[in-house]
Amino acid sequence: MAKGFRGGFGAKNGGGNNMQRLMQQAQQMQREMEKEQAAISEKVFETTSGGGAVKVTMTGEKKLQSLEIKPEVVDPEDVEMLQDLIVAAINECVDAIEEETQAVMGKYTMGI
């Protein structure tokens, strides 16, 4: 290093205090993130497809809690339609969880 260099995080320029303050802010932000992640995990998301014919309930951890199918949509001649409705409802619910997670956590990740 060049003679007389005064850069870095030495105590002479207050860098040590700045580094400690940054660490404290990072720890605080991590605690806030964990709290918000826990809140999302405990939240219940509900979506429907087929005009309410199929209803899906999931936790924020993307765990399926319930699946309700209206009897009138059950047609043994058209099982494919029922399967499509179930898949659509589940995918919509997962998308809702992802959107909420991104909206809440995006302030911490800054789009990363």
C-alpha cells in the first residue's frame, strides 16, 4: 500500500463503527424477513376454477389443505375436464402465493 494511505475500515476514520452499524441493520432486516416469511407461511390461500366448481385451499408453504369439487361437475364421461379444473385451481393458488411472497419479500431482495 502507498505510504500515507488512510482508506479502509480502520478506527481512525470511524469505519469500525460504520461496519458494526451495517451488521446491526443487516441482522434487523433478517429478523424482519423471517417474521414476514413466517406470516406468509401461516396464511391460507383459496382459489377456484370453473366458476367455483373446484375450490383449492393451500397454506403459504404451498401445502394443499383441501380440495372441494361440486358434484355437478363430476361427469364420468368427461374426466379430463375435471382434471383440468383441478390443475387450474392448484396452479392459480400457487401463483397467488408466489405473487404475495414477491410483493412482501421483494423489498428485501430488491428484485434479485
